[in-house]
Amino acid sequence: MKFNNAKVEDIYEYMSRASRKAYSDPYLIVNDVLCKQDTQGFVLERCVSGDTPQKVTFLFAAKKVILYFLKNLAAYLLYIVTALAHRLSRQSCRLPEKGELVILDTYFRVREILDSGKFSDSFFPDLVDALERRKLKYVYVPRFFGSMQPLQFYRVFRIFKKNGDSVLTEFQLLNLADYFEIVRFIFFYPISVLRFAKNLGNTYEDEVLRRGLWESLDGIAFGGYVRFLLGKRLSFIKINKIKCLSWYENQVLDKNFYRGLRITPNKVKIIGAQLFVRPFTLLNILPDEFEAPFNVIPDKVLVNGAAYIFKSRYTQVDIGPSLRYSHIFNLKVNPSNGKIILVLMPYWDYVIRHILKIIREVSWQMQIKIKFHPSTDGQKYCQELDESWVTNKPVPELLSEAMIVLGSGTGSLVEAIALGIPVINIQNRSKFSHNYMPESGKGVLWDHAVEAKEVTRLVSKFKISLESDPSRLKKEGEKIKSNLFSAPTDKLIGQAFQLD
């Protein structure tokens, strides 16, 4: 595996060795730190910065174990109530008994469904239309997020029933034995984690990983195991063949779902869709070839554009349709006439606070608008900004109004430069953060800033460029778009997902 950052590559190799050893215990496939995800364990951040991890004291360890059981048992009780709510809602999905079934494995935003009264697929837009044109049988298998309240789930299930949505939840498939299996997992999982942490060595990386495992121990862990049980139940259904089209970020939920689907050999083909803009420093995004024996890697991975192609001995890698970015190919923008400075926020709290600090120090000469990440509660930051700055408009609409875009740690910045809109990528010298920006276009269409005076200088520079030579910026944007995005044509959808 190659990364632009040598330190990141070293950390990846270390974590790869750790995970292949840990995964001999199936419960540890549920651990998000060992999955190489960005977590409260902060393994990547600490290793890059060279921070010395604190020792794990008895009181710290006791607190984490107690919190783990309190949180997970409470969450499990809510989960049981949600299962009862599903039964009361009478929502169900009828499965065919022969032929091939296409499973759409993606995220469902609970609050968004409640607000709109319907489910709208923002991860695989237009894919269902392509399936229906080909008369293929399909069903959604959702990963819910945004709520843990059973009453809200009841309302969501009723919406599915009312609208006739083809949605198959775990509550329809799991049986009583599975619920007992979840309880067993809750009680034995921390033993697996602590045993592995205890057996780590004494290198610097071992100490960082050990501390990270302890710091993240008190999270709610059984969700990944539920996905394994769900995948296993799906592998047992009567249908002859299953094709799983999965939103693929190589996280705990992905790995465990795939592992469950493969309980019945040769029945399921998994296509993992990485149809998003990503940084090249996220450890978990690319499949680890040494994890192939654990059945956690898709048969095929689709990437968003040519720049994201990687080589793998264990999975086919192809360019897929940029389904979420159709506006990149349809939207007409003219940043020279833009009316706002747009700030696009990531979901990392410490990055958000740094951006807010910078923009408060700038004397803005035109209207500023801030768009928070959909998984972020913007109310947390209301004391740190002018409320009139915050907007809930869709990103494409905001981009059509923007003269210049600021931000950090979000792929929406890349959308902006693909449209020829100048971007200022705000960096923090004191902390590691993920950089989504490509090498091309730097100094012409986008640039880095680490403090307010650099933001002011770049705003002035880009305003002059937009006045004097806007065609140069547009041309640079077209080059970036052709490398990082792929037009979501019906032909490419059919080829990439093997629908024809």
C-alpha cells in the first residue's frame, strides 16, 4: 500500500500487521480501531504527530469497562424496543424465491426520512431507475443512522409501509437465537479487546494502539456484529443468487456484513462502491489484502474517477459512475458573478473549530455562508459564529452562488474546483488533518492557508483571477473533473455494476 505521506504508510503497515493478528478472533473484526477507522482512539493522529500516549491506569480502565457495559446494555434495550416497534408497524418486505436478487446496502438518514415523509437515496441516486429499466429484482438493506429512538423508528417503518418501499431490515430477518448471540457478544467482546491489548509489545506504535483500544472501548460495539448476523441470515434465504451493491468505506459495518453474506459459499457477489471523493490519508478506505482470508473484501471495488484507481491482487478495481455528483456535469456556474463566500465544513470537531477560529479573524467584504456536514449538529457551534452565516441549502445550489469556497477535510471542496470555483483549503499546523485536494490546480484554482491573513491574501488573489482570466480557472477545473469524477451515464452504470 502506498501513501503520499511516508508516516501514514508506516502506520498503515503497522496496523495491517495488528489487524491480521487480531482478526483470528472474529469478535475483533467489530473493533473500529483495528479496522483502521478514524476514531476516538486517535492512532493515526498520535503516530503522525509523535505524541506520547498516556499510561492506562486502573481507574481509567475501570471507568472504561463500566461505561462500556452501561452504554451497550442501554443501547441493546433500545434495540429490543425498536424491534418491537418494527413488529407493531407491520412493515415487511416480500422476497422472491428464485432468480437473482440485488441488495442495495447503503445508509438511511432517519431524521431526513421523518422530515420528508419518504426515503430518498442520496448515496445511490438513479441506481434504482437503472435496475427497474432492466427489470431486476432489488431490495434495500439499510444502515440506519441519526437516531436511536424507537418511536422515531416506528414512524420510519410506517413510512416504508405506506410508500411501499422495498426495504428489508434486520428486524424482519433476525430470530430469537440471534438476539441471544448479540447478548453473548456484548459480554465477551471486551474480553477479546483487553486480551489483545495486553499481548501487544512495547514499541511506540504498540503503546499508541493499546491506548487507542482503551480509549475507544466505551463505544457502542454490537452494531457491527448485528450486521454480521444480518448478512448470515441473507445468505440463507431461498433465492439462488445475490448481488450486493454496497456503499463501501471499508468500515466495521462493511466488513462484518460481507463476512456474514459469505457464510454460504459462492452465493453472493459483492460490489463495493467507493463513489465519493476521498483523501489519500484515510487508512481504512482501501482494502487490506492481508484481510482477504477473513472474507471481508468485496469481489469488485468501484472508484469515483481515474485518480482513485489502485492495484489489488484480491479484488477487481474499476471506475464507476459518480452517482452523487451528477450536478458536476449539469450545473452551470459563473464564480465571477458569485455573491457569497461559501464555507464547507467537515465532520471532525477539532477541524470545524479551527476553521471557525480562522474565519472569525477575517474581515469579510462580502456575505459569508456556512454549510455544516449532514452528520454534524451545527447547534454545537452557535456561540462561535454569527447565526446568519449558517445555511441549510443543498451544496449544488450553494456552489452556484459562490465566488470562493473555504473549508477543510471535505470532498465538497473538490466538487467546487471541478466546477472552476476557487478554493482555499484551511490547514492546521499543530494537528494532523486529512487533505482531499489534488496536486493539480494548486496555486491556480486552489491553495492552502494556515492563518487569517493568508485567507485574506488568497481571497484577493482569486478575485483578481476571476476578473482577469476566468477561462483559465474553468479550464483547470475541467481537467480536475475528468480525473476525479465520471459521468453517471446509464451505460457506465450497467457496466460498472454488471447489470447487463
